Amino acid sequence: MTLGGIFSIESAAQAMFWVVVGLTLAGAVIAVFPRIILYNVLGLALALTGVAGIYLFLGSAFIALMQLLIYVGAICIAIVFAIMLSRPLHLDLPKRQLPKVAMALGSSFLFLAATLAVAVKTPWKEAAERSTDWSVTAIGHLLLTRYGLVFEVISLVLLVAIIGAILTAGYSRRLTS
């Protein structure tokens, strides 16, 4: 079958795939090399949009839409807000206080020890069946049953990042006042 007698559908699909791969790679290059952080975030958004396009080519429209909503729509926007709310780069950094550094190291070590304890004590078993059902119904069922805790932990991490950006912005404004 041809499109207007010029291209076959297969060659047009292959050309579009390479366009999406090119956009993904261009976004990755833009995310890494410029020295202006806003350009890096925009490159990241372009690369993640390209990854969503690759998911479409793999036949998973739901995952592609989630990629756009979560990573491009939420994460990249949260990074832009963090940039806007953070301290200007021309200001000097405040001195670190030893009690705060000690508490941060202690709580990090405690979290690492708890995570390792859970990983070591969990009886890991190989899945009896390897399901290849990637329908919206199956993914939704797994997110609400088996992976509900993981989903909530991810949202908690995002909440902590947003609160950290707000606190950082408030602290930097007190320094400049």
C-alpha cells in the first residue's frame, strides 16, 4: 500500500521512527551540553517526549501518555519551578553547620540501612508467570494492588522535592533581604 503513490506505509513509518529517534538524541544533547540550565531542562523535555514517541512505536499508547504526563508535564515543570525558586548563583553559599551535616548523614545512613534490611530479609522469588499483558486494565490493576506502595513513595519523593524547593527559595530570600 502506498501513500499518494510516492511512499509505502512501511517506509513512511520507518522514516517517522528515525525522526523520533533524532528528536530524542537531539534533546539528550541539548540536555547535556549547554551551560544555561533552562536549556538543559528544555532539552530533557524534548528527549522525554521522544521517548514517549518510541513507546508509541512499541505499541503502548498508555505508557506513552503517562510518559508525557508524568515526566514531561510534571517532572520538567517541577524542575523549572525549582530553578525559579532557587537562590541566585551570584550569591555566596552560607557556611555549613556541623550538627545539620551530622543529622543529614545519620538520617541517610538510617534510610540506607533500613532499605538494605528490607532487601535482604525479603524472600525474593522468581515470577511463576511472565505476563506480557500491557493493557491499561492490567497496568491499572497492578498499580492499585501489587505496586501501590511504590506509586505512593514516588509521589512522596516528589512532594519532598517541591517542599525542599520552597524552603530553599524562602531561605535565599531571607539572605538577600
